[in-house]
Amino acid sequence: MYMTQPLHRMMREAPDAIAAIDGLDALSWQQLRDRVARNAGALRAKGLEPGEPVAILAHNSVDYLAWILAIWWAGGVINPVNLRWAASEIAYSLDNCGTRILIVDDKHRGMVPAIRESTSDLRRVVSTGAAGDTIESQAEWAQGIEPVEDALRKGDDHAAILYTGGTTGFPKGVMLSHGNLAASVLGALSLNNQRVTDRYLHCAPMFHIGSLSGIFLTLFSGRCSAFLPAFEPVAMLEAINSWEITEFFVVPTMLKMLVQHPRFAEFDVSGIRHIRYGASPIDGALLDHAIELFPNAHFSQAYGMTELSPVVTILGPEDHRGESRTDLRLRSAGKATATYEVRIVDAEDNEVPRGEVGEIVARGPGVMLGYWKQPEATAEALRGGWMHTGDMGRMDEDGYVTVVDRLKDMIVTGGENVYSAEVENALAAHPAIAACAVIAAPDEEWGERVHAVIVPRAGEAPSPESITAHCRTLIAGYKLPRSFDFVDALPLTAAGKVDKNALRKTLKG
């Protein structure tokens, strides 16, 4: 498999159909292919070698999509840059994998001088907008350049290097092949009916594997990709109307902001047929509210990680409605896709009985090639031929996997294991709590204690006593929060997940 395959196929099937739109641009499949081939020609003319990484530091756009495909067309490897990183962190990721070319948009070109000061390998910076000091413009690059033929890198050829967050030290570069990415897409497509007339709205940042997965899904199914620079509820609702959007991906925190926005009722969302969510389970109250507000939409949840390209399990639409829907089922991340095996293992990698908690491991054609220049970390993660996710979970008799916590987020209090997700689910059911997160706090008596960070609902002021009494009806006494912080908002990562590392730093401070 090769990731440029959709361009070749759609050129034969529907060259004049719209392939990608944003606020400034709209390209047919023919126009997208032509831009990709010309950009690829410019990359080769500037010295790009086969298998060489090219970085992209930009907001979502048609240009971003065209550069991803052009890098592959030219024979290169994509290196999407985390928009929230400081210049020194970006420079580390560029130098770590020898990236010589960086593509930026106008909103991020101001970071270029600081990046250049911190990097030794960077040679060229290309702007999707205007040129500037030490920055070349995309238009200048393409001037006089002839389109080139597709390099047709495929299978085990390196396609992407995606840097993880670096929360436990320097970020690790996850190496993914064309075959890895294609296998993940095909596994997801096997569980969903797709129509080429659908329009998929991308609002999560494109450097993140969850957003990239949605883009690859639309490419392989021949659908139109629509891009917002970033998530913003009103802009998203306006795009749903004006671009006739039929599908989108969000994390539950984004969905909550969307459906609770005071202007939601002003917009017609009846055309939405599929809402995909991931990164965390959805609580029943939010799902019920969303189902009511999106009456024609199916819902599905995907679970995975960068190292798995990323989707490994899916909780499909049939499990979100009707007789199949149960609170227990909604807490799960679904079943393995057609291209993966999943099992739950103990510390010695023995499979545990159904219903018992252990580490989630997976194997299949989507498992990463490895971590860039980290053979020991690669061997540890892929021991026994299975990708060890670091997530704790259990599997029921029907194969549904429920993620209970990150291994590193598990709280050990008085010798008992407490899974933060279980406590968060209990807290989320409190009528006066809008959002919450649970972390471990140092405790002289118990080693660690359960600490809850609470965002109250507007106009509410829940007391620790009322919260404890509520949770006591749902979870065991040793799992109850022993200390609380009340805040206006939880810190989020660029992917929309609660940033527990930021909360831990605040707690330590």
C-alpha cells in the first residue's frame, strides 16, 4: 500500500469532484494532484533525498494537505510539528531526525528566527504565504518547476515521523510506514459505510495522529476534506452550514463546548450523519444531549495511539443507540478493527482472564516501525511482537475493550490500585460538576492520595462533602478523593485532552 494511492484512483474516477476546501481555497482532485506534483517537483529541485523528513509548522488548511501529499509524492517523510511547542522543542525534533526543510504558514513564521538559532540541520524554510528574511515563498519555489512523477514509496518505506509529547523527557519520534498508515485506514473503513458525496470537517490540529487519521480516511474513501484552522465552536457551526458538512471528529471536551454553546440553536446541523470522537470515553449525559441535538447522526469512538497508526479499536454506531447501548458498553473503546489483534496481559505478558485489568497490547500491520534512534525503547515497547500501549484495561467476553487508565496515571494509595478514569466517571455524574480530572498527590500516611480537580457548573458551588457523599454511592471508599482543587478551567493539550502533567506541576508548586 502507498499513501498517494487515493490521488491516482480519484483522478480516474472523479477528477472534477471537490477534494479539499478551506476558507480561502477549493481544489478538485485534478487540481490537488497538480499542486501536489508541482510541490513535489520543487522539493526534489531543492535537493530532497528519498526517505528524508520534511517538517510542517502550520494550522489546518488545504495547503497543509497538499504539502503532506507532495512530500510523499517526492519520496520524503512527513514530520508534522506540534503547534504548542517552544522553539527549542521544535528545534530538537528537527535535529533529532535530520530535518533540513521546514514549511510554515504566516501565523507561525515569527518563530523561525528562534528555531534557526536552536537548530543545526535546518537549511530551508518555505512559507505558504509571503517570502521574508531567510524564508522563501511557496510561489517562488513552484516558479518554473515542472510536475514530477510519483516516487511511489510504499509498504515498509518510511512515511512519517511523529514526535510524542515528551512528558517523561525528550520526545520520541515514532516511525510509521506507508503500510502502517494504510492498514489502520483500511481497518477503520471496514467498519463504516462511506459515501464519496460526504464532506468531513477537520478541526483538530493536523500535527496530531487523530486528525491525520481522519484525513487519511477521507482520502482513501474519496470524500471531500474541509479544514478549519483550529477548533472554535461558532466557526465550526458556520462551516457545517456553509460547506454542507456531513461528518467530523472531536474529542469529548470539544463536543461539550460545541453543544453547550449559547448560539448552537441558531444553526442547522441536520445534515450531520456521523460524529467520531476519541481520546477519552464520553459520559452518558453528554452523549444523550448530543444525540438529541444531532438527530440524524451516528456516533462512533476510536481508540489507539501514534505507535498504532493510530486506530486499533472502534465502538461503532450500533453500540451508541438502541438495545445494544448500555452504560457499561459506552465506557468501552469498542472491539479490534479488522487489521488488529488486541489482548490484555499481566506484568509477565501473560494474557489475563476476561474482565481482569492488565495492560492493553496489540499486533497487526499498523504497528510502528519503531522509535527513531531508540532501539532499546523500541525493543521494550514491541517485546514479544506486541505493541505495549501503557494503557490499563480489561476485555469482556464479547471482545470489547475498556480503558481504565494510563499505567503512569494509576494511583497507588495504601497498597490499593485506583484508576483515575473510574473516579472521574463518578465525579462526572455529579450534577454540579462541569468537568474534572483526577491525579495522585503525595501523602505521608498512604504514599499517594486521590486528588480531584473540579470545574463547577455555572452558578454552582459544590462542596467537598457533597462530592464525597455522591461518589461514595458509586465507588469504594479507598477510591474517594481525599483532597480537592476548584478551578475555572482544566488545562488541555493541543489534541484537546486534559493535560494532567500541567496539573501535577501545579500541585507540586
